[in-house]
Amino acid sequence: MGNLPPATPEGIEYYSHLKEGKVSLMSKGLLPHFVTFKDMNDPMTVENVDGKDLSKTFGEGVLLKDITLEITTDPITWGNINHYLPWLEGLKGGYLDGQFLGGGPSLSNILHAGNFQHKGLQK
């Protein structure tokens, strides 16, 4: 599997032919970007989380055993990310620090609302 193809016509073609099944992302050396918020009500408190060492952020003994990606024919289940991050909608697609031009150096000016939701998948 190697690296997953980007969101290109080739990548979309690749994914359109996948059948039901599951794969361990960790066995492929693939980890998503994890973040946490010191204060869930304040997007400026976003912090990186080391997926290979969760105990650095969450305390001794906390570890990530596996991440499994599964393709299924089951219907999509929907949740509302705005319930957990109530400030997200107010960003209107901007960066977590409220700006519309990003690039850092702070994480709140690198991550934007789209990193937490995908308009095309919302119900």
C-alpha cells in the first residue's frame, strides 16, 4: 500500500476500485496528525500529540495499539463535530486563530476548520 495517493484524479481512481476490507494503518507506518486542546472551548489552545507516544500528552500507560481503516458497504453514520468544538462553525473556514491567511508559526495558524470537518461529507 505504501503512501496513500493524494486527492488527485489518480488517487480518486485508485480509491474507487477498492473493495470491502480493512488494513492496519500502523502496520503500514501511517499515522494521522493528532491534536488536543487544553481548553475545548478555545481553539488557540491546540497542541500537537505524538501518536507514537501518547503518554507524553495523556499520562503514563496510555498508548495507541492500532488504527484500522475499513471499507464497508454499511451506511455512513453521522456525528456533529460542532457539538464537541462549538467554535468551529464561527471560523467560517478560517484558521483556528481566526485568520484567513495561514502558514504559522503557531499551530493555530496552520490548522483550519477544514482539518476537522469535510463539507462534502456532512449530512
